[in-house]
Amino acid sequence: MNAKELLEIISTGETSKVQFKREMNNDDSIAAELIALSNSKGGMILFGIEDKKGTIVGLDYQQLQSYNNRIATIANDIIKPQIFLYTEVVSISLETGKKKILVVEVAEGTAKPYKDKNGIIWIKQGSDKRKLTDNNEQIRLFQQSGILYVDEIIIPQTSIDDINYSKVEQYINAIKKQETNEAIEISETVLKNLNILKDNRLTLGGLLFFAKNPQKYRPSFCVKAISFFGNSIGGTEYRSSQDIVGTIPQMFEETMRFFTTNLYHIQAGQNFNKTGILEVSQTALEELVQNALVHRDYSKNAPIRVMIFDNRIEIVSPGSLPNSLTVENVKMGNAVVRNNLIVSYCSKLMIYRGFGSGITRALTAQPNIELINDAEGEQFRVVIPRPEKK
């Protein structure tokens, strides 16, 4: 990093990824800052900058040497698991002379959650940090590190009596068709081997694919669909509103039915006696709805939202893209599997292909799709412009 780049960073003030420190006064406090950055999206701490004010005060030679050594000790001894840092000294020329700044860069951690010596987990909250106490937030950190898959967790109060055996039979028949011709009888052992049942309770994946009534135990895991008058989410009038429930395949089918009912059909050169084709690509909608149901963050207690406005369609999934995925990665067909069980079940029971190419196919069919990864709001939005009425 050169002086010009550093001055530009300093000029924007403290953010979720940039912290100022005049001095290194307390090792535990610095550990908390490093942990918060590692548990979030990474960032940097600039030593020699006045906190909050952004005034450049600089560090002398002894401070630079001492701070470098102390930072390494904190990363190795106070933070668990240990984190890896990159440090450099940048010299800035001011009217009052040259000022040296210690830049400590912290990458987003791959072994979340990181904790201090007292077992406290810290995360970023805007430009500040806070202790993490919420169980669902802790689960998301474990999920990001690959230690835990949320769709494999056990759902309390469920039992084998909640299973719809016709859906299990459909899944087993799909397996037989694709993988084996051997007869498979549904038993408790088979249900456990398929990860539908664990410790006599349904897994989340099992609930969402094979339960009689999934929303009995997870009411927010549904699709809320609204067709508005106008173009504002704040509108109070709507043409149609529906809470779509059931298993994931059922929600997929019903959400597609909501689209075909509430969007226009156009002739597009077809015979007068035909019903016409959907105003936006049905293939794109299928891929995007399926992507939302399969890849949403099920550690967030929130529904998928489908909104039809006069000028656009929006599909909003709980949870931003996992790990280091970006919109550009997704467009190229890169994928990180967040829900292993759900992906496995989808590959047998839906049109899901499992290659991470659904977004690519949607963009090929409907090139004007906008993808928005809202990391701060922890949601992934898809926006499809509707054609202007003639």
C-alpha cells in the first residue's frame, strides 16, 4: 500500500473494515478488534491514527517494533483459533513532517467463529464491535466455516409420525431409477441413512422435503408472494397476496403458479388460439426460484419474498452469498454449497442440476437480470425488469 492509497482510506473514516488506533494500549481490546474483523469480512487496523477523528499522529521507531511484536503475540496466544496477519509500515509526508503508520491487515477467517481467551465471540457492528450472544448468529458463523450444515440439524418436537411416506417413496424411486434397481423398503434405518431422521427427530432437510406440514415447526420457512399496484414496496394496495407453504418442491410449484397467474402472457408470434408465453423467461424464473429455495440461509428465521411490481419482479432470499462468493463468481457458475442435504434431495426430486450453473442459465435466458448481494442487510436480491406495456 502506498501513501496515496492510505490517505484515501483514512479520509473515508472508520467503517466495518477500517479501524483507527492512536496507540496500542490494551492487548485484550486489540484482540477483540482482530476477532471481530476475522469473524466478519476482514479489514485493517491503522495504528498511529487518532480514534474517531482520523488525525494522523504517526508512530516512532520503538512503537513500530513493539506493536509488531505484540500484534503477533496477540494473534498467536490470545485468539483461538489463531489468526494470520499481514503488517506493513507506510510513511506519509505532511507539512509537519513524515508520519509512519502501522497497517495491520486481517483476512476474513476460514475457521469461524474466532474467540478471545475468555471464550467471547466478537463481530463487527458498523464501525464498532459487539459480543455475539445470539444462537442463530453463532450457527451462521459455524456454517460459514464449514463446521456445521444447518440443514442437518435436528428439529425439536418432531418425530417419525411427521413424515409423509409417499414423499419418501417418491425419493427412493428416484434413487432407484438413477442409481440402483435393488428393492428398498422404507424403514427407520433407511430414514436415518437418508439423513431424514436423526435421533428419532427430523433433520431440517428432512422436514423441508418429507414432512406432512413443515411450517408447523418452522412457520417462517415459506414464500411470501405479493403482486403490488405500482412500483413501491411501501404500497398498501395489491392485486394478489399469498403465503406459500409446504415442502420445497411444493413451494417451488406454487410460486411458479403465482408467477404464471400474475404476469402477462404475450402472443410473441404464436398462433391466435394459443395461450401465449410469459412476459419474462419462465426458464429464468424457474432457476431463480429454485436457487432461492435451495441456497437461502436457513439459519435466518425469515421467509423468501417474491414481489411483482408494475415495472419489475424481485426475489429476495434470506442471507447474503456464503463465504467469499461474489456476484461475479456466481455469474461464472461458481458455487459454494450451503445446504448439502437440500441439494441432494433436490437433485432427485426437482429439475435442479446441482452444478452451480442455475444463475448462468437464468442470465442466458433473461440477460437483463440484476443480482444484488446485500451483505449488510444479509439478503440476496434478484431484480428482473418487466417489459413496458405497449
